[in-house]
Amino acid sequence: MQASESIAQIVYKQPSTLAAELIAYEEQYGAHNYHPLDVVIERAAGAWVVDVDGRKYLDFLAAYSAVNQGHCHPAILKAFTEQVHKVTLTSRAFRNDQLPLLLKDLHDLTGFDMALPMNSGVEAVETALKAARKWGYTVKGIPADQAEIIVLSNNFHGRTISVVGFSSEQQYRNGFGPFTPGFRHVPMGDVEALRAAITPNTCAFFFEPIQGEAGILIPPAGYLQQVEAICRENNVLLMLDEIQSGLGRTGKLFAYQHEGISPDVVVIGKALSGGYYPVSAVLSSREVLGVFAPGDHGSTFGGNPLACAVARAALKVVVDEDLSARSATLGEYALSRLQQLKSPILKEVRGKGLWLAIELHVPARPLCEALKDRGLLCKETHDTVIRLAPPLIIEEADLAWALDQIEAVIQGYAA
Ligand SMILES: Cc1ncc(COP(=O)(O)O)c(C=O)c1O
């Protein structure tokens, strides 16, 4: 599907009877932990999705960067269907023939010694935190139960109790305490605050190299290199959450590569499966992941053969289609076009690769609704930011069309 085909036909304000019925079921029978736009997607291909009424929309969120490879990528579909007919789940009580191949692919692509596969992103985050603590006790020599991990303010690493416990966002925490101790916050970009927060019991500094949910917040140039030096001086693990920023999204395979650093631990997820299946992993050295002994950690589905076959195919697409370079080139074009916008409601436009934010002086939701009515799906983050993250396979003509819609909605905004 392409923008050039019949996109002009879209003028979509009210859901049809079928869409309204499905929305009503979801509202009645599902917990209300999300506030989705009222578009009911039935199928998708590449950067385009189609709703139950046959209307097409360009996806400018890519399932929070899980479908960097585009929806229903045929190469991943092939791997998925072939594997589904062979074996899908063995548990790690036994070995399977796909896990070793994924581990080898991850090593060859990223250079890390080892990987530990999980399913959702937050499970890999929890795994990385457990590895850091155990490394702290067994390698660094921190006294039992005293390990501390430093995190950033405005972080987002998922939704388990431990992880929301070190969020600085009140809504993520309210009503869910008591929380896991052992976390300290520092502001992003403030290296002196990091230095001051480190104690002899600090095992790790864990953060997103660009903060996604917070609104694509990019640290000042040089921050990652300074952080690396501080972590090395203090024997503190430098651990990055690249679940959203990784696998091409920012114009490099990993966002940390923009500053040429060598983190000790990197957590990946989302696009690791291209949207077919929840697959995540912790990448690290033998020294860090080697702390796990049989029985220390596990997951029934982690490293299952279906997940591994899908992840191998998804990684191959990232490489074969040079998605990082595509993201860099198209992202530069998108950023320069957005930076030319002039409007009293615009506060700031920023981005790295095809990961951009339009920060407004007004609530972003009505603009996302207006964009949806024009056939473009974006989602607000933190009330006043529109996050733009199309699949990285997007055609340049489709991107240009999307930017036209954004421009029209911002210029046409009436308070
Ligand atoms: C940086 C980051 N870490 C962790 C997560 C959690 O991933 P999941 O929703 O798969 O648990 C997300 C999800 O948006 C994320 O953006």
C-alpha cells in the first residue's frame, strides 16, 4: 500500500456500526488501562493499516517502535509460519535448535559476549536489574542486600511493581506501593549529580540513552561519553535500555553508537520481533551474564523456538534493508521539514533518526484526533507532545504526505 493510492478518499469522523460495537465491547469487558484513538484496525502491511471499514491509515507510531520493519513483513512472516509448523515451545527444560542460532546472531551483530532472552521488554529490564545486583554482590563485593542502582528522572522502563517503583511519574506509582528499595534518581544531562549519587554500594547506572515515553528527550552531546568515564572510574555498570531506541530507530543500530561508547549491558525488545511476538533480550559480557546459575532466573516462554526464529528474521530485515541508514536519512528530512513550521502552538521540534517529537503549548490529543481523521495515526505522550515514530521502511512519498498532514493540522489549529 502506498500514499499515492486513494488516500484522498479518507474523511473519517464517526466509527461505523461494526467499529462502534467492537469499541463498546472493549470498553465494557476490558480494563480501562489505555485511552486508544477510536480506530479499529483489522489488517496491515508495511507502514499502512486498514480499519474494519476498509479505511487506510498511515501508521506513525509503529506500535511504539515494535514494527520498525513494517507491519507483517513477508520475510518475518515466512520464518514465523515455517517455525509454527515445526515446534513452538519446548521450555528451557530442554534445548531447541533455534535458540543457539539467535544467540550467535545477536553476538555477531552486536559484539556482546552473551544474551539472555525473555519476552516483554519489562521482563528483560527486570533481568538486567537482577544481573546488576548479583554482579554487585559476587564480583564488586557489595555487602549483602545493600546494592544501589542509579536511574534517571522521567525514565520509562515498563510497568512491573519494581520498575514503576523507580519511576518519577506519580501516575505510574500511585496506588501500587510499597516498592522495591535500592534505586536513586539523577536528572538527565547532569554528570555532577551522577558523580554525587554514586556510593561504594552502587552497582549500576541504568537509563534510556534517549528518553522515549518522556517525549524523545535527547541528552546534551557528550553526556554518554562522560557517563561512561564516570562509570569506569567507579566500577559501576553502564546499563542502557534500548528497547525503544534500539534496532535502527535513531539512525544507528543502537542510540549509544552516536557517541561511540561501550555499555556493559544493553536491553532490547519491541522490534526484536518486528511485531510478531513478544521477544526481548539482555545483551552483556560473560562477566555480567555469567553471574546467573541454573535456577537463578527463568521464563517458560523465554528463548522459545518460535520467538527465536522470528527474532532472527526480524534482525536480518534490520540489516538487509539497512533500516538504520534509512532512519537517519528520512529522519533528517522529516526534522528539517518540521523545523520550518511556524505556529504559536509549537514549543519545540526535536528528534534523532525517524524518532521525532512535536512539543506543543496546547494538549496534543485533539491534534492526534484531527490527524486520525486525515488518515495519519499518531499518539500523544505526556499531554503536550506528539511522538512520531513511523515504521523505518516507510516510503519517502508517504513520509512527505504525512508531514503535509501534520503541517495542515498545526496551521489549521484554532484554540
Ligand atoms: C524504554 C522502554 N523500556 C521498557 C519498555 C517496556 O516494554 P514492554 O511494554 O514490552 O514491557 C518500554 C515500552 O514502551 C520502553 O519504551
